[in-house]
Amino acid sequence: MSKQQKKICKKGHTFYKSSDCPTCPICAKEEVKKGVFADMASPVRGALDHAGINTLKQLSRKTEKEILNMHGIGPSSMPIFKKKLKKAGLSFKKDK
């Protein structure tokens, strides 16, 4: 079991985590569920937020592989992302 480390977020909240995940649980609770990813699980929203992805257009600039490599996002999120992108007339960036 990993030892929990004391962390302080940009807003000054003190919290403890055993992983390298930068998401502040206090900020996450304060954050009003809104936006296009509001229906996604908290780890997914946190990963997207940490990567600066807040819109479907921003998501479409990434490949599926890039998204799946983010801490907090797993394969079960992909069908949801694809459905949202398709509805907006967008898709993931193609692998080179």
C-alpha cells in the first residue's frame, strides 16, 4: 500500500493522496457538475480537466490512444466519448 502524501492544490486546499493524481478532492466536490462531460465519472472528468480538455472540440484534437493513456480514463469511457463526438459531428484525431 502506498503512503499518502500531503498535497496542496492551486486554490490552497490541503489534501492527502497515495497516487500521483493531481485532482484535489475538495475542488472536485465544490465543482458544480456542468458542461459536456458532467455525466462522466469523477476520475474521467478529473483527467480531462487536468489535460485542459473542457469541450468536445478539444477532445477531438486527441487520438483515442492519447485519451486512453490518461490516468483515470479506461476503455469503458470510449463509447461514451465517441457518441458525444458523433452527435457533435466530430471524431477523434486519427493515429499517424
